[in-house]
Amino acid sequence: MPAVADVRVTYDKTVNAAYVYLTDPQVRTKSSRMYPCDPVEVGGMINLDFDEQGRLIGIEVLAASSKLPEYLLESSERLDAGGA
């Protein structure tokens, strides 16, 4: 079974938003298209970001504390002052 690559996650508790990066953190990949998922169905907002080739490069999660596991948010790179 192939190994799963490390995933970089950032979290800003002030705005309760997280971003899950699905690209190599050493390579800066530009998002060329964003697909918003239905906020009514998911009880918050989830946006999928794609590169120019149509590959999924990241997931933005608003209302992150109700959507993502607590351990993931606690271990994420914090962007708010409280996480510094």
C-alpha cells in the first residue's frame, strides 16, 4: 500500500477557518479555479481549489471547528495570535 503524503493544514481560530494543502509545501501552486460546495448541505462553507490542470490543490473549510476533527485543528499551523 502506498504511503500517504504529509498534509499541511493551517487554522485561524479568530475566523474559524482552516485550509488543507494538498500540494508540495516547497512548491507554490496557484489556484486558478474555486468550486464552492453547498453551504446549506454542509452547515458551513467548503471551497475546493484547483490548479490550471484541473487538479485539486487545497480545501478551504469555514466553520472549521464543526467540520474537522479537533486533533487536526490542534496540530495545525496556527495563523491567529492565540496559536502563536
